[in-house]
Amino acid sequence: MSTVFKLNTEKAKAADAPARINQTGPYLGKFTRAELVTSRQGTQGVDFSFVAEDGQRADYLTLWTVKKDGTELSGLKVLHALLACLALREVASQAGTVRVWDNEQKKEVDRAAELLPTLMNRPIGVVLQREEYWPENGNQKRDRMNLVTVFQHGTNLMAKEILDRKPTAEALAKFVPTIKDKLAADRPQRSGGGGGQAGGYGDQGHAGAGYGGGFDQMDDDIPF
């Protein structure tokens, strides 16, 4: 018996899509890793791996949340927005393992990590920003993706809309066009050290001033 394959144009187009997300914009998918991390300066954060519904992925999406001295960063507001979009009032970390690339062994290996499993493998929408940067040792620009904010999968509602019980999503369509690629200068410029928003999302102000917060309401006002 012969086997017949009929052309599916969407699948054909998907075959040409890059495995790595490299364009600024909104994406639907899930976080496959949510790992607590601490920078060399003592800044705390959560590092995510994201897989879009079309199979593209973005790794090392770090939300820096609190500096060593206790100063809160805008990434903390994005983290709270994520809780709202997932209808979660709290999350707790637990010990686990993650697979990472080992440069010495030239292969992926398992290592211990402190994870937030409640944030993983749940449908979510994200807005990612492409950022160019100069590596510490190199003369060629590279790019990475930053996690700017999140929205609810299926409704496109952003955190403030959810907490305000808005029936329809309006903010996302206005927000997305304001996020542009963050281009590096023509010549390398080293910034000062410290526990700031190394990924670049924190200094643009969107997450802090827009829909990346809203958790100062009383519990009775939370609609989940």
C-alpha cells in the first residue's frame, strides 16, 4: 500500500523557521525552565527558558528582581504580572535538576537547581525584545532576547486588565508596537558593574510603568 503525503503549507513554512527566537514581538508558548539565580554582584532573579507553540525557543530570559541591598528591580513587577496571568497567588521554589551545556565536556549535562515548577509548562504569552550587545571579549556584535512582559494565553489580557476584571484585551495591541529592537552602539561601550537589569528590559521603563504590576490590591480584589 502506498503512502500519500498532502502538502500542508503551514508546516512547509515552519520548516524554514529558525529554531531560536530572534525577532521582537509577542509569542505564545510555555516556560520549560524557571530557575532561581544570583548574579556575581548578589542580585537575585529568575532565569527562564521559553518554547513557543511553533517550536522556536529562547533561553536565558532573566528577570532580575532584587539587588543585594534589597532594592527592587522592574523584573519583580514582571514576575508578579506572570503570577496574575497564570492565576496564581504565590509560588514556592523546590530543588530540581536542569540540563545545561557543559563547555568542557561538549555536551548537555544535568545539574542541581532551585526551580519554580508552578511557572513551568503552563500556557502563557510573552513579549520579547531583541537586543544587540558586545561580548566582553570580542569585536562582533551578538544578539539576545529579553523578557519584557507577559499576557494571558487565550485572552491576550495583561496583568492590570485581569486584576481590574476587564472583559476584553486592549492593552497588548497598544503595548507591542512600542517595543523596538534595542541596538548596540557602533563601538563597544562598557557599562559599570552592579546588579542592574543586565538583560536590557529594565532600563526601558515599560514593565515598571505599564502592566507589569498591580499586586498592591487587597486579597479580596484579586479575581482568582
